[in-house]
Amino acid sequence: MEALDLVEIDCMMKEMSKEPNTSCRPRGRPPGSKNKSKPPIIVTRDSPNALRAHVLEVSPGNDIVDNLAVYARRRGRGVCVLSGTGTVENVTQRQPAAAPGGSVVTLHGRFKILFLSGTVLPPPARRHVATLRKVRIQE
């Protein structure tokens, strides 16, 4: 016999003898404590702060950053650019971290966007918070 069996037999003997002030602790989980399945969570309405995907097309001759800033301001939301494709002409890149005053590089010609990502914050953020990072272009 195992020790567990001896404990169970001892408890049964005490119950049968009905001695006062003697009780055995019940073993195992209490009734009704099993893991019950939970109902699925159903979203019945759209949150105004939910992340939404949009496709924006910038017309030829327009500034990409300015268009994104106008879009963010009109919507009152921040814009996170995950990717960008297409071609650009006469590119001006501002690199504020490159030098104390920042550096500006202007490239003339037609270029293909290889990779584009960044963030544009709406007001009341600072005016020049629109940043596009990791811009790679190919001639």
C-alpha cells in the first residue's frame, strides 16, 4: 500500500467512528472549480483610436511630407508610414541628426523609392515633427 492509501483509510476510519472534532481535509479540487470555457470576445463597435490601414497616393509634383502632414492634421491623428513605392523627382532630404544645424541634400533627377518609413504627428506636436526615416532611393 502507498502512503496515500493509508491516509484515505485513516480518514474513512475517523468518519465511521464519528469522533467529535475530527475532520479530514477533502482531497482534490472542490466541486465546480474545473476550467470552464469562456465565451469569445466580440467587438461590436469600432474604437476611434484603433489602428487602421490606409493607402495614400501623392499626386505628381506634390511634396510627400506636406501631404502626410495635411492628412494627419485633418484627421487629428498620427500617421505611421510602413512603406512607400513609386518614383520621385528633385528630392530634398533633411538630416537633422547629421550635423548640429542639420544638413540638407538636394538630388535632381528621377529616382525610384526602394524603402520608405516614418512618422507624422498631428498638432499640438511641434511643427517639424514630420520625419521620414530610412529613405532609400535608386537612380
